[in-house]
Amino acid sequence: MLDERSKLLLKALVERYIADGQPVGSRTLAKATGLELSPATIRNVMSDLEELGLIASPHTSAGRIPTARGYRLFVDTMLTVRRDELPGMGGLGRQQALEGAQPQRVISHAAQMLSSLSQFVGVVMAPRMATVFRHIEFLNLSEHRVLVILVSPDGEVQNRIIHTQAVFTQSQLQEAANFFNTHYAGLTMDAVRERLKTELEALRGEIAELMKAAVDVDAAREQDQVVVAGERNLLSVSEFSSDMGNLRRLFDLFEQKTQLARLLDVSAQADGVRIYIGGESQVVPYEDLSVVTAPYEVDGQVVGTLGVIGPQRMPYDRMIQIVDVTAKLVSNALSHGK
């Protein structure tokens, strides 16, 4: 446990480093805290904080910077978030931009809003809406590729490609489609997936594999519906722009989206705003990153997650407000726009 003096100095150091991006020295800390402490006393406290792994000393400077562990202690115990509206939030205008829009448009607007307000990267996982089908067809594309054609109750047609281990004839594909349409038409793919768990044993092995692949591709497609905006904002962040290899890995992360989907899926299990700091867990894949997320709802049911991705050195109080307000706006727009 830190004493009050150590907490005050750590809080001041983190806030100063977030504001300036420069290692913080003893003299700067003395001015920032207003404490009547000698530089030697402050250096002793800094040495203790460094031993605890809360701050570190870059090789090129006498000042200190926070570590991932230091940021975590700061956001968990020292951060105070005001509830008044931030400049630039423009609540009413932004809410009107979302209201009445189609769900995909709401998601796209939300990602752009998060990016423009934070000046970092905005990311939104699209709602996992249950896919209901009225009719299904399978069409052979090649030896191990099958086109799945789904027709919804309102006539919307969706095409998906699945990869199979077995090679199917068109007559086998027709047999599978007939079984689907006879027994499962009108159900969601999630419901079909649950029923198949108990009914697969009664089906021939090859057809069972095809059916499992058809419903599993639906789940994979939903998980990958991650909308990202503002990646180029990271080009102006010194922590990333000075290391092209690091920047390239970040852009790969945004391009592939698989890890982002996993992170946002984890965040959907949490209540309210959550902060993930790179270097402290496997959830955030890069040490220099922090992610602030919040789930959003439709009619009180959590259907997705959104957030801001940026450097560890971000103004967390502002990011929490941005993410929290955007989640509420999206929840409101999707619930009223149904």
C-alpha cells in the first residue's frame, strides 16, 4: 500500500506525462503537487515507486514515466471523471445524426464519432442480430467450396462461402437443403446450432459436417463485423510513429480484426466502461496500447461493444466520457430505430 504522499506524487507524475509526453523530473513534480518537499525527498519516493514497478526511468532522461502497472493503479484508484458535457461532444447534434439511421449506418457513425472526439481509433462491434432463414440452398463451387444461399422471411438474400473437408455431389447438397428447409425453416441460426448438437448423430456423417459448417460460418461472420475508424490518427502519436515496425503491427491488427473481435467480445461481458492496458494482460496484444470500451444495448439487452484504442498515454477521464456517452447514444438510436 502506498502512503498518501506517494499516491499524490504518482498521480501528479501520470497526469503530467499524459499532458506533456516527456519524462517527469523531481523539480516538475514539486511544482505540480505544491508540496513542501526537497528534490532529494521526491527522488527517494520516485525510487520506491520504481522498485514497485509503477514507474520507470528511460535511459536518455533523469525523469520517470508510468509503467502499465502504474497506469492501472492510476485509473483504478486516482482517476476522477466529471459528468458534465465535454467540449466537442455536441450531444444533441450527434444524437440526431444517429437517430433514424439504419443499424449499419449507426455503427459506422459511432466509429467515426469515437475517432473524431478522441483523436485516436474508434472501434465498434456490430450487433449480433439473430439470422432467421425461410429457405436455404447449397451450390457447389469447387471440390471443397460450397455457396450457402440464405433467404430471410422478408426476402433478403445472403450468400456465404463455406469450406468443407468432404467433397459433395449436387444431389447430396440438395438432400441437405431439403432437410434444413423441412425441419429448421423459421428458426435462427443459433437455434439451429443448438438443435443440431442433439440431432447430428441421426444424420449421415458427410451431411452432418456440411450442416455444421453452414451454421458455424454464420457465427464467424457475426464475430468479424468490427468497424474501425481513424487508424491514421496513430501516425501522429509519437509512441507509434517513431517505430515503423510497431506501427505496421498495429495496422495489421486493424486489418485482420480477429483480435479486436475477441477483445470486444470479452468487453461485452462487463458492465459499463472498462479500461484495458497493454502489457498487463493478454487481452490487449501490444504493450503501448490502451483500450477503453463499453457495451451498448437494444431494449436493455447487450448486443455489442464499442471503444477507443490509443496509446497508454491517453487522457483517460476524457476517453471514459466519450465512450460512455457514445454507448448511450448508440443504445438509444438502435432501440428507437427498430
